[in-house]
Amino acid sequence: MVIKSVNLETVCGVTSTFPKNEHIEFAFAGKSNVGKSSLINGLMNRKNLARTSQQPGKTQTINYYNINNEMYFVDLPGYGYAKVSEQEKAKWGKMIEKYLRTSKMLKCVFLLIDIRHDPSANDRQMYEWILSQGFEPVIIATKLDKINRSQLQKQIKAIKQGLETVEGTLIFPYSALTKQGRDEIYEYIDSYFAEETPLEETEDEEV
């Protein structure tokens, strides 16, 4: 995948109406401070378009990034931040649930998990939530540069066990520092477009 253009096109708050996009969407979910903004910036090949902060819980909206005028990266609010009120958490949760339930163009949900730690109760809840909406989450194990290479398989196993992942769940280890894992994520995203091309060609031939 070659990034030619990126644009923060739509920002939705709790009371906003979600856009009816014509291009497919890839959503990114994860608890606060898991490195979600850094991942999205890395995938978009931009430094600071997705807002990063030392203060967890900064993303309080659903942000739609138009990529190459052919797809959207959808940044969902971070969850599990202790200093956010329960009322605020409930609002964000309902907003995420509504998006997962109603988006017509959502093709894949990437769930970010810190590779250094076992999944939290919030992580497990989000994983089950995504499954319940008919999607099989793709796990991105962030902060890969924070562990030794010898720990990699052990930590991946811990993530699978902690989430009780369904068979065949994909896990992409990723480092925002070195960009290791980015090409694998790109290839996975590209596979959605490769699947669509034969159908379009077949329809053209029939006409």
C-alpha cells in the first residue's frame, strides 16, 4: 500500500450523526495509552495527524481519516482510563457500539493490545463486543520494541489466552519506533482490495 493522500475528513462526537461513506472502513480500537494514535500515524506515514498525548483518554471522538480517496481509517475512543468518569465511559461505549452496529462500510476492526502485558478485563470485553457485532478482530500487539525478541512468542500466547481468541485470529506485532510490522498490516489491508478486483472485472466482462 502506498500512501498518496491523507485527510481528517470527519470528527464525530457523542451526539453526532455518523457519515455515510462510500469507501470501506478499517476501525482501530484499544485502551488508552496503548499506542493507537502512534500506530495510525505510522500507517498513514504522518507524524502528528492522529493526535498523540501523554495524557491517556485524549481521543473522545470517532475520527475518520480519508486514505487515498479509497478507504477510511476510523479511530475509535480509547477505553479503560481510570480518571474518566463512569458516565463519560458509558457515553463512549455507546458511541463505539453504535458505530460497530450501524456502519455499512466497516470491513475490519483492529484491536490493539500492549504486547508487554496480559489483556485486561476491558480488553476482553472489547474483544467480545466486536465479535458480538459480527466481526473477527485482528489483533495488533503494540510496543514490540519494548520486549526482547526471545519473549515474542510467549507474549503472543499470553494475548491469545487472555482474550480467548477464536481459532485463526491474526496477530500482528508492531513497533511505532521501528515500524516493524507495518508492511504486514499493509498487506492485510491490501487483501481487501485484491478480493474486490476480480468481481469488478467479471461485472465489466458481463456488460
